[in-house]
Amino acid sequence: MNQVIALFKESAEIKIRFAEENAARIDEVVDVIVAVLGKGGKILLFGNGGSAADAQHIAAEFVNRYLLERNPLPAIALTTDTSIITSIGNDISFDDIFYRQILALGSPGDIAWGITTSGRSRNIIRGLEAARDKGLITLSLTGKDGGEAASFPDYNLHVACSTTPRVQETHLTIAHVICELVEKKLAKQ
């Protein structure tokens, strides 16, 4: 039982430390998302493994609803079309599975939201590069030391922790906080 409590405390402490250090940055990201959605833009989300699942989860929160009854918001998880992912991976390179989707689906002023616990996932970096080059607003959620994925996006929310599960838990909390605050701000408009 002590181990269970210790793991919950560790997760909570990492989240609290992140929130204390990044609350203003999250508010800034929320304002950017609200502005983009208000202008008819969309959010393109992507990640690998657990982060791919998080991308899908976050997209669902925007498209369906989070807490409030509201109109659906345009968000697409680039991790869901197995035919696109496997054809690009097979014919070109796994590194380009998000790069090519961003080029095809992204428009200037949209948001490209990459999620990587290591900050070193080549396909996430390539997707963010494509977004930057095409004029999308770039947002990354990173962990560990941030890696290259933390070095150039317009907005980076970095969880300074080396334990992948704790980073992923914090990423999901960050995403939920963003969803809730976006909904509340849109409801006031």
C-alpha cells in the first residue's frame, strides 16, 4: 500500500510543480487556441504510442465536448488513419507520417500540437517543422530534457521529469486543463 500512495504522491507533486511553473504559459496557449478556433481554424494533434492515444483523446474532447454543452470544435488526431500512416511509413518513411498529413491538411493559422515524452521523436519533430514552414502555430508537449521538439515550436509545455509514465500523466492533465479553459472562454464569447 505504501508504494501505491508513493506513486500517487509522485504524480501529484510533478503536476503541481509543473502548474506552478507554467500557469501563465498555459493561459497564453488557451488564448491562442481560442483565437484560432474563433477565426475558423483547426487543431491537428499527433504523437506516438501513449501520446498517440492522448492526441485522439484530446481531439475527442474538442470535437464532442469536455464539460459544457457547446458546438463541436475542429480538432483532428493525425494518428487515426491507418491507411495513411502505413502507406507513408512504407512508401516514404515513418519519419514523415505526420509531416505529409500536416502538408495536406494544415492551413496557415491552424495549430499543430505534437506530443512527445522524449522530445526526440523524429516524426513529431518533422510534423512540427512542416507546420512551422507552412505557417501553422506550433505547440509541443514534451518531457525529459525537452529534446529538439522543445527548441523551436511557438509554444512548448515541458514536463521536466525523466519518468515516461509521470510525463504522460502530466501531459493528459495539461490537455484537460486546456480543454476546460478553452470551453469556458468560448462560452463567454
